[in-house]
Amino acid sequence: MSETSARLSIGEFSRVTWLSAKALRLYERRGLLVPDAVDEYTGYRYYRPAQAERARTIALLRRVGMPLERIGAVLDATPEERRELLDGYRTQTVRAHERAVALLDSLAGGLHDERPSPIDDGPTVSSREVPAQAFVSRTARTTAADLPSHIERITAGLAQRAGTGIDRSRPLVVVYHGEVSWESDGPIEVRVPVRSESDADGVEPAGSELFVEVAYGDVQFPTILRAFDAVREAAAHGARRPSGSPREIYLDGEPFRCQVAQRYVAPQD
């Protein structure tokens, strides 16, 4: 049998891989699954049977909700790297599920409780003085749907670049320089703290900060927006005025802790 006759049309390939022709064209555009040949006159696409395994892997990863960008990294990784990427995504997926369950439990409790819900009182805003912090950073655009995977991927890259210079006594910071929603894409800036200014991309000076502790179930869009609204309003209250962009702060340790914070300035006495 010749190589040409062994090829499968896009319809035949679709049937053996569980992927629609529309999905196959999308994955071709994204460089995830390129046809073995395209007829220059008809535009018909043909695939090799050996490409079916890659196609089925894409289908399975999409079924568990993995973004296309992340699928590309998994497909191109070495076996060891692939295991690490899949383990990382599994951890992220479990945490997202736990947050969703916690949020549903909170909502269910509020619906069945005749007393006013604590949610009506709004988050508790506290203030603190924060020292100067050197950091390495990267800025990216992302919508809310892909935000967790972007933060994880960028953090891993920055941590690798910082190496032994990481300041593990300080938290990871994600600064929101623009709106992030289902339709808006930031940008965001991920900052990994480092000990030496000589190794840093920037240094944020010492200053005053307002912050809110965010419950585990609320660390997701759109429920976390209540915390952003609270620190933004507090930073503009009275004689205060906001300084810089709001941020999320992720603190190491168990249980998981996240804060939403806003720098501010106040008039001198």
C-alpha cells in the first residue's frame, strides 16, 4: 500500500479520533495537529493513521478542560516534563473544584439561613506598612478563563530565572494593571520576590497597604471582585488616595491563603 493510499481524509480521521472536522481545523490553526498533506487544488486535508494517538490525547485533555496553549506545551514536552505538567494541572484542577464546592456550600448556607448573611456586611479591610521589595516580573494579557494557568506558568518561569536568589520569606504578587474578566484581558504582572536588587527587574518602595483576607471558596472570578471593590473604596476614603494598581498576594503554607491589597497614600500630619 502506498503512502498516499494510507492517508485518511479529514472525515475518516474525525471518526477514528473522536474529533470533529471543525475541531481538527482549529487545532491545525493553533499548530497542535497539522495535516500530513493538503491538496493544493481542492484544499482537502489528509492525515496519517499514526497521528491518531496525538489527536486522541488532545481530545482527552480538552475533555478535562485544559486550555489549548497548555495542551501544546504538554504535547511538545519530554516524558518527564509531561508528567510534571500533568501533575501541576491536576493540582490546579483539584483546587478549582474545591473552591467551587466551598462557594456552593456558602451560597447554600446563605439561602437557608433566615438571618442576614455576613456577605452583606462586606469584607473586613485592614491596613499595614510593607517594606520595599525587589522582584523579577513578567507582564501578560489574559482573560479570567485562562488566568490561573497563566499565573502558574509565568510563576514557574520566573522562579527558574531567579534560581537561588528567590526570597522565600516574601509572597508571590499578581498586580492587575487592567480589568480581567471573561471579555477583558488585563494586563496582569506576576512578581516573584528576590533578595538582591542586582538580580531584580524592579523594586517597589516601602509604603502603606490596605488588604482583605479572601476565603478559599472566593479565590475565583467573579466572587473575588468583592475584595477588590472593598480595598479600592477604602483606599479612596476620606483623605486617602490609591497608589498604583491593586494586587493579589499568595502566601505559602497550609491552609491556602490569599489576600487582595491596594497601596495608598495619606496626607502627612
